[in-house]
Amino acid sequence: MSRRRCRFASELIGLVVLGGATDAAAQACCAGSNVVTPARLELHDDALVGIEARATDAYGSFDPTGTFVATPPGASELDLEQDVFGALRVLPRGQVAVLVPLIETRRTVPGDKELGGGLGDLNLSARYDFIYASEARYVPGISLLVGVTFPTGTPPESASMPLATDATGVGAYQANLGISIEKAIGPWLVGATGLVAKRAQRTADGVTESLAAQWTALAVAAYTLRSGVAVALSGSFTAEGTATIDGMDEPGSRRRLVAISASGVMPLSDQLRLQGAITFDPPLSSMGINQPAAGVGLAATVVYAWQ
């Protein structure tokens, strides 16, 4: 579940409204941003809906010391996710969005294998642009990001299957706040986003747990061709401090993960676009801490927008 929480930065950075630019700059700006995440309104979009399918194959994990450990023989984990999402423009410079995930996990250990899943944690988010990415000649775009994740999934302690493949949520409300900075330079779009997430305290099996704030930094560079096709490379770093159990610090509970993503978007019409992405957790020690599943993931997305 920690990997899915880390993905929130990539999802939230795309909830943006663009405007106040020339047509060429606006095209590069919108397509470059959509290549990072599909839930983003283009310059003339009023609303959109879409569906995204993801598959992630775990090839190892990171222990509490940051050492990468390869998946042992006879063990495997495949994480599947289908996200239904929509975005709506509610102000000239602001929009809101909702994302509903369905999650399945196929896990094997020597002598046993299991497939389970269900509804994940629903997310509501919003973005307000103070300055658009191509509005000013020298000043970059600046945006405020906010979001709330609801514990609609099944937390690990409530899983009923032996290998806990039916665990689909973190079991706590989560509030998110961030700042995004982007700049369109000809066909290029470069950006950086900083996010902080805090989950509510929760009690499970008689134990009260409070997770530390989770900090995420994301950087992206995208290039838009004249055809409207765009490609991008992005990287994220997520860190989380020490958790507390019954009011006491829990040693060895901090988390960290580095992820790299390459993606592309292809518009089929003014309303319809396709997107694909590959995400990779480098299997190198010190690239993660306390991450039970490091791997490589593929995603395919279809988006329809109204103008």
C-alpha cells in the first residue's frame, strides 16, 4: 500500500487549469502536463472523464536499513489497479477532481498463491492556479494543490485472506497540501511539485498508530511535438518520518522511495486522448527504506473531455 500512497504526487500534479497563453504555448503546456497524468483539463476543456489500468510487478523490496532485497525464488507479487476519474472546472483558474480505484493483488509464496482485491481509497482533490505556466514571460506558473483521501478500501488488519491480497486501503483519512511550479518554454514544459500528506491517527487490533507526515518532491520535463503528441520523463522522491505506536516512537518505521517514470500522450481528437506510462523503482540500495514492494509498472489510459 505504501507504493500506492507514493503515487499520489503524480496524480495530484495534473489537476490543473491552463489559460492566458498563445495557442502554441498553450498546446505545449497542456499536452506536456497531461503526459504526466491524465486527470488534467486542457485549455478549452470544461470537464473530463477517464479510466486508467495499471499493472506493477514487484521484483524486490527495501529493508529498514535501505538495502535492496530481491524477491526470493518461489515468491512473487503482481499489483493491478483500475482508476475511474473525472475533473470539472469550477472557477476560471480552478478545478476539482475525483478518483475511484479498484485494486487487485496476486501474491505467491512457496506452496501457496492467492488473488484478491476490491475498492481502494477514494480521493478528492482540487487545484487553483495563481499564475499559469505560460502566462508570464519570465515568471513560472504557481498553483496550490489540496486533497483528501477517504478510507473506503479494506485496511491490512481487516483483510480476510491468508496472504492479505484483499487489503486495498490504508485505513485512515489523509489530507494533502502542495505547491506546483511549472514553466512552458517553447515546446518544452518543466515543473516541480512539493507535497505534504498527513494521515489521521487510527486504532487497529487494540493498538493506536499515528503515521508521520509524508513529504514528496516531483520533477518533470516534457516535450510536445507539432502533432500534439507529447513525451515526458519524471522522477519523485517520497520520505516519511518515524511512526508512533501508542504514543511511543516506533524504531525503524521511517519510509523512503525513489521512482522514475517515462510517459507519452497521443490526442486522437479534440475530445479523446490516449496515454501510456512506465514507472520504475531503481533496484539499488538507498533508493528506498521500508518498502515491501519495489518494481516496474505499466499504465494505459483513455480520456474523454468536454469543451
